[in-house]
Amino acid sequence: MKKVGIMGGTFNPIHNGHLFLAEHACGQAGLDYVVFMPTRIPPHKPNENIVSADHRLNMTGLAIEGNPHFVLSDMEIKRSGTTYTADTLRILKENEPGTEYYFIVGADSFMAMLDWMEPRTIFELSTVIVGGRDQYTRQQLDEMAEHIKKSFSGRVIFLDMPLIEISSEMIRERVKTGKSIRYYVPDKVESYIIEHNLYK
């Protein structure tokens, strides 16, 4: 059975923390590859200043160039309206029922997943991979994982990886204030942001 990771997000912009998380997920969970899937209209960030879907898709494509285990998908970008993870996983499973899907998130997103649309569907159709601890202790994360297991028979994998404290918000603020984002994002993404005058 093919094992495929799903790395969803606004990617506004994509940064090295995203790539670091996906690489660790791929190696530690034995994934065949990771699909990077920018969202069109993210349901959890209604007030965020988001650049166009095309820009975010282009930057994501540039960021993953050269990694044979990373794949770009415009599936959520093409769908109209707000996109939900449960719907995306349902479509993927219908198209490839023989594939085992792994949904990759940071600790902050993991701890909020019970508030997402149809969490039961997410845990039924995928194994959730969690990277980084952010502001949460391992005990808090373990308690959430146990709750998910009891409530939904959900499967959770915690990655063994250093915490990379980079956020898209941090990068946007640095660009806005004229600070360097070198080593925060891949070189090609930095060049793209400069060329298209994004986040000014």
C-alpha cells in the first residue's frame, strides 16, 4: 500500500520550517512522498492578509524543486469556496482507495483539530503526523492523542525533530519592515517575493 503525506496550509509564504517538517515526516513515517497542497480560502485565517492563490502555488512549487519526495498539488486551489481537510481527504480516498494517507501538522494545529470541520472524518481517513511542540508540553500532546484514539480510533504519530521557530507571519513582518528573510525561506522563494513585491 502506498503511503502518502499531505502537507496542507496557506503557505503565505511557504518557509523552511514547512520543508523541515515534511522531510522529517517522510523519513520517520516511511512515506513514499509528501504532497504540498496550498489552500484557496483557509477557514482558520479569515483576517489574514493573504496574497493570491497563484502566488502561493508558485512559491510552493519553487520551494520543493529538487526534492524527489515532494509533490505539488493545486487540488484545493482549484476548488471553489472555503476548503476543508475532511472534504479533501474524502476526495483523495475516493480517487485512490488503496492509498494510506498521512496528514502532517504542527503541534498548534494538532491541538486545535477538534474544532475543525468533521474531525472524525479526518481521523478515520488519515493518520495524523505531528511535528514540533510549540507552546505545548509533551503531556498535553499525549493527552490529546489519547482522546483522539478513544473518541475516533484515530492514529497519531509524533515526530522526533528539533523545533524550528519560523512562521509565515514572522516572514511577512520582516519583509514589511525591510529585514532580511534569507535562510528563512528557500532562495528561489525569496527572489520571487522580491520580484513580485509581495508583503510590502
